[in-house]
Amino acid sequence: MLVLYQFLTMMMMMMKNEAASDTVTVYTQSGGTVLLSSDLRRWRVEDQWDVRWTHRHLVLSLKNNMTTCHHGRCELLSDGSLRFSPVHIQDSGNYSLQVFDRGGTRVMRTDFLLRVEGKSPSNMSLLIYCLLLLCLLLVIIITIIIFIRRKRKRRKRTAGPKEENVYVSMHSCHSNKMKDDKQQETKEESNYVPCYPVSMETPITKQMSVEAEDIYV
């Protein structure tokens, strides 16, 4: 009778395996504790049966005493549930719970989809973040104002000597022009020759006048 009862129980569990294989989605936030419940009490699992959890490169087994994850944040409990403390975003993914009898036959499977979301920032953290941004903006504005003022001062300093140089050059050009005018006037005065009346008598005319006087005598 006991063997018949176990056989009927196994058949019922195998018939319900499809219903139990539906994916259970679990939502949680990063940093907290989450429990993926096996609910083995409903399936009347015996002591020597094996409960396994698999997830990509993760394999946990009660029978083989593999109950702790390699990162130390998840643990397979004695009731077959998987607990994360604390849970991280990288723990998100598909987890499979499988139960095997003494002979190694799988009698149950349940799939879990764990979705871990990041923590939403608190009001205080948002306020601090806004204050930091405001301080950074003020520092940038003050730096720009100081830079503009220094640039204007440099322009004023460089503009003063330039104006003086322009004035000096203009004054020197004017004085040079006056000197040139004076030199030109002196040249014109030196080129001016006084014109005096000159006697038109020549040696020939003088001789002719002497001969005329002799003839007259």
C-alpha cells in the first residue's frame, strides 16, 4: 500500500508539472532582501529528494550540500526556497527550481523571473544633487565674469601706450613737415639772384666810339 501511495503521488506531481512550470515573476529593488519561495509543502516532498536551483552558471543543491552562491549573497534554505540578501541588479534573470526523487527523476519544475530595479533616489539626495549642480553653475559664472574683467583690463593697458605712440608719431610727422617747408623756403631764397642793369657796351662799340671821336677832331 505504501508503494502504491508513493506511485500515485509521483504520478500526480508529474501531471501537475506543466501547471507548476509556469514562470513566476518577482519584482524587487536593489539592496533589499527577496525570497523565491519553493512552496514544497504543497508537493509533499520527502527528505531524501533533491531540490535544485539553476541560473546560468549557478547550480545549488540541497542533496549535495551546495547551498551558498559563489558571491555569498544568495542561499538555498532547508525548505527549498532561494533567498537573496542583499539583492543586486546583476542578479536579475531566469531561475529554475527543480525537484528530483530518490531515483533522479524530475517530479517538479518551477521557473522564476527575477527583476531587480535600481533604488529610486530619496528627496534628500535629490536636494543635495540640485544644490551641487547650482554651486557648480555659480562657480562657472563667476569664473567667466573674472575672465572677462581681466581681459578688459588688459585691453585698456595695451590701448593707452598705443594712443600715445600715435600722438607722438603724428607730432613728429608735423614737425618734420614744418622742417621740410623751411628747407624748401631757404632753397628758394638761395636760388633767387638779384637782377642789376648791365652796360650793353662791348669792346667793339667802345673802339667805334673812339674812332668817331678821332674823326671828329
